Amino acid sequence: MDKKILIIIGMAILILVLIIVFAVPKISNAYKMEGFQQGVAVCQQQITNTLITDLSTRGYTTLTVGDKVITLGIIPTEEQLKQMKEQKGEAQ
């Protein structure tokens, strides 16, 4: 075989080795991070659902954090509507 062919084969092997050494770990880490981010999103959604369910069973429709009122998007129950009417009546 010619020396040029051996050099070309050697360079091709070197390029493959470099691709395996540098590219494969980055690709696998990207997949791991994507899975991690999806896991975080699922956990956040579960926590939000749990909090809203817990607060709605206790009768809360809004939360006050500092000076901000956060509406939970829950329809008030009949008892809460009665209480709200009573509070408005007392305030007047």
C-alpha cells in the first residue's frame, strides 16, 4: 500500500476516536439534562396540583403574599359565597 493511503486511514481513525471522545459525552449529557428538566417540570406540576387541591379543600380561593393577592382560579363554594356576602354586609 501507498504511504498516502496509510496516512488517510490513520487520519480517519484519529477523527473517529476524537469524535467518540468529545462528541459522545456531550450528546449523552444533553439527553440527561433534557430528562432532568422534564422531571423538574413534572415535579413542579405535581406540587402545584397538590397545593391547589389542598387549599381548595380547606376553602381558600386566594392567597395573600406580602401585599399581593394571588387568585388560585378556584370557584368559591356556596359557604364561601355566603361568608363573602356576610362580610360585605358587615362592612356596610
